[in-house]
Amino acid sequence: MSILINRFYRQIVAAGGGIGITTPPMRGLLKHLIIRADTDSTTFDFSLTDGSSLQLFERESIDGEINETLDMPIQSALQLNVSASTRDELFKVYLAVEEIG
């Protein structure tokens, strides 16, 4: 059995307080999620939904960064939503997905 870690990384700008992006289709275990605002004092909300609009993960009133280690099964494209940002600025998004084949 082999283990492959796929990474998804993007830099996005939350203009008007929010932004949503969609990943390519992914299958496996979501192992790591990082969402980092350019400024540590920026507060924002974050949600992650799957291809059937099922909400998988949500955090509200985050200051600066979400850094979560997970073991979440996924098998579709994911929608990442940053909302209620206190600044229009750059956010860095990182996901690590373990595919087992």
C-alpha cells in the first residue's frame, strides 16, 4: 500500500469581506488545513463544504490563522469560503490530502 500526499495551495484576496474558491476533485483523507490572513489582527469566518453542499468544517471569528490537523474523509471538489473578513487582504490557503492506493 502506498501513501501519496497531494497539496493544494492558493493565495486569494478577500475583497468585500469574503471570497470562495473550489478545489479540483480530491479523494482521500484531508490531513491538514491552514488558512492564514496577511495580517494577524484580521478576523474572519471560514467554512468548508463538499460537492453536495454538505458543510464539513466551520470556524467563526478567527484571528489571523486557522491551523488544523484533521483526519476527514473527502471524495469530491471542496468549496472553501472566507467571509466576514475585517480587511480586504491576501489569504493563503493550504490543504494536504492523503490518498491511499
